[in-house]
Amino acid sequence: MKSVKSTLVAVIFAVAVAALGAGIVPAQSCQALVSDLVSYTSTPVAGGENVVHFKLTGNRGASDWAQYAEGTLHYRPGRFVGWLSFPPSLSGDAEQFFSDRTWQFPGEVFTSHPFNPNATDKLRLSFDISPWSANYGRMTYTLLSWGNAHTTSDPQCASGYLYGFLNDQMYVITFKKDTIYFPK
């Protein structure tokens, strides 16, 4: 009888542990956020397209500058071109401003303002959303103004924010869903 009780307790414990563990997502994982963005942007809209606007801020350690960018993410389904297979994509371009690129109003001599609108860079954010990828949610940051130099980051997420590091720079990205309707 004692053996049956011990076995029953062990089985109940194992089932409880399995049930609790089944719903656990790795701490700070961005899989849920990126999946939600993909689900939204891949949903067809009559006469338009679901998109996600993003705002990126960044700050480089031990430096006196910060950056700001706004852009829009678009979903493109996977496709075959001849024998080549292209996976689905979630990416978008942005204009990027820097605090160390300053400007002055006409006539100003001693005052300068950060984030010069005439000295911006173009960048592209793209996310690995390939269904067979081991790196789902990995972000690639491409500097279009600098010969397409790029780096990747495995972001973390909390409360709708996506954040991480690109070499010695920390970034934070927020998202806003929107529908764009095409002119008739």
C-alpha cells in the first residue's frame, strides 16, 4: 500500500511539474511579441495592408550621443522563384537621427541643436521569422547609408518593449499597429 501511495504521489508531482513547465516561455523571450507582429501584418486587408510602425532609440556607452529612428515594418510571405526559396520576412526601413549631428537656426552663432534633420542615415530592421529557423525573432540592423553594413542582435522583450545590444550600443524599440489603405 505504501508503494502505491508513493507511486501516486510521484505521478501527481510529475504531472504538476509537466503542466507548469508546458506554459513557460524563456524569460524575456521575444517570440510572443514577434509572432503577434507577424500575425497582425500577415492578415489580409481589403484595399490595404496591415503594418507596424516602430520607434527606435539608442545610446552608445561611454559616448556623448544618442540616436532616434522611426520606420514601418511590412510582412512579405515566403515564396519560390524558380528553384530558389525565399522565407517570409518582416522588415522595414527608417530614417535615423543622431544627437551629435547638430544644426543651427540662421543667425545663431553660439547655440547648436541636436538631431540635424539634414544629416540622417537610412537603416533597415528585419526579423528572422522563418518557420524552420532556430533564431526566430533575431533582429538584423542594416545601415543602408553605410554600404549595407549590418549586425544581428538577439533581443529581449518586456511589457511590449523590445530591447538589446548592438555591439556597444543599447537600443529600445516600441511598436504601433496600423492599417494603410491604398488609394483607389
